[in-house]
Amino acid sequence: MSTALTGPETGPKPLTQGHQSRGILIALWAFVVIPFLALLAAVPMAWGGWLGWSDVLVAGFWYMLSGLGVTVGYHRYFTHGSFKAKPWVRTALAVAGSFAVQGEVIQWVADHRRHHAFSDLEGDPHSPWRFGESVGGLARGLFHAHVGWLFNRELSNRERFAPDLLADPATRRVDRLFPVLVAVSLLGPAAMGGLLTWSWQGALTALFWGGLVRIALLHHVTWAINSVCHVYGERPFAMRQGDRAANFWPLALLSFGESWHNLHHADPTSARHGVLRGQLDPSARAIWLLEKAGVVWAVRWPKPERITAKLVEPERIRARSAGRER
């Protein structure tokens, strides 16, 4: 599946704007492989007594901060405009999302908007169906969608897919500060652990659990939305032809509600993704709290009639609908 779709100079801007630099690729390898190795070492480390209460607190805090920064900030706010926010909240969401170490905010948004424009079709940067539907092709496609696409890709054209963010000085500033924010994302947990335990050992274990392990876990949960949630799960809502986004409930809490992916692709600007009864969506609750605090507004909450209209089998599933706007 080629992604080199470009138009004439007088037409739409090209989809992509060149490959990643060698320096970025080296950094990418480091920040994918090293945290993943830490994740593999997590079980024997915990078994060996290298996991304390302070590590759990620090890792939990940074997982929620960076995770909601991606789901509420990078995704629902910057990419899809599910609500409006005060300038300081906008900046705070961009900073918190950067702590997830998944890329600069503007490039992340450009990639994701391109994904929605061509979901599971030619032009999608990370479709698991890229290599066909055979067992081998799908296995290769799942790896590509999960992480492989990051290492051999042409960058989505930011001027085409994120001109609004490029026009905002505060967002551009956070985008440029991404390397600094990555350092904070690693050293912040270590500082917290050291202060909580008043020891170098506490700082070191917090760096491991709250820094490396937390980053790796959040990486793979987020990437699973690109891979698993486009292959496995339920599809109660109608989408554009070719789009295979699905709901995968086991990831609902770890992904802060992002794995209710079928509704998201059926109604991308909705601030709530888990709209049926029992579908927990912590990101939507966080947006609700921000709305109650008066720092965000014009939230695009799903309407019951809109939900019902998008159901593939409304008579069978209607009873499961939460039937609420909040």
C-alpha cells in the first residue's frame, strides 16, 4: 500500500513531506527499545522486591498524566476539536501529551488526521490491512500498524493536516520543546521517587517504574489502538466503507476509553467514545470535570438520537445505549 499520494503544485498539498532524519531514527529506536526492555524486566524486578509503594504512586501518577495528555489532549482536543479550551489548558494538554513520548504534538496530530482521512485505505500510515488478509499478510500488517510504521515512514504533511496548530505560537513552542519534555518525563518520576523516600534507591526505582516501564506500557496500549482495534472486536456502529475500526473492551481502562474505537471512527469529533451501557470512558469523565470547572466548553457530547442513527442494528442494541449526553 503506497502512501506517496501527491497532487499537482496547484492542487492539494502532498500527503507526506519526506522521511525522518537519521538522528530522529536513532532517538526513536532508543525510546522504543529501552522502555520495552524495562517492561520485560518488570516482572522479575517486582518479584525481587524492587517495587515499593512509592514506585506504584509515582508510576500511577505519570501514567494518568501522560495518558490523559494523549487521549484528552493530543487526540480528542488537538486532533478532533471535541471541545474548546482556555489557552493555558491548551498548553497544559500539549505538555502532558508530550510526556507520553509518542512524538511532537503537531506531527502526532498530522499523522492521526491522515489516518482518519484514509482509514484502512491507501494513504493510511498504519493500517494493519496494508499487506492483505492472508494469515501472513495480517501478521505482518499487525506488526506494521503497532510499531513498524514508525521506523520506515514518510512524515505526514503538517501544512496539509495540521495548519491550525502550525498557526498557533503556543502550540509550536511546545512542539519545539519536545526533547526537553521527554527529559522531564524521565527525570520527573526519579525526582518524585527520591523526594518520597528521601533516598537514591527510591529515585532509581522510580525512574525504572515511573519512567521506563510507564512509557513502554503506555506506548503499547496506544499502539494497540492502531493495530488490535482495527482487526479484533465488535463493530456496532456504521462507518465509511473500508474502515474496520472496532471496540476492544479489555483495553478500555488502560487506554482511558480509547479502545471504544468503532464509535470514534463512526463519529470522530465526539468527546465520548464509550457511549453504550457499561462502556467506561475515563477520558470523557476528565473532559466532563474540566467542563464543570469552566476551563473547557462547547464540548461535543454525543446525542442519543445521533448514536441510535449510527447503529448497524438499532433495534437489537438500542437498549444498551447509555442514553445520556454527559
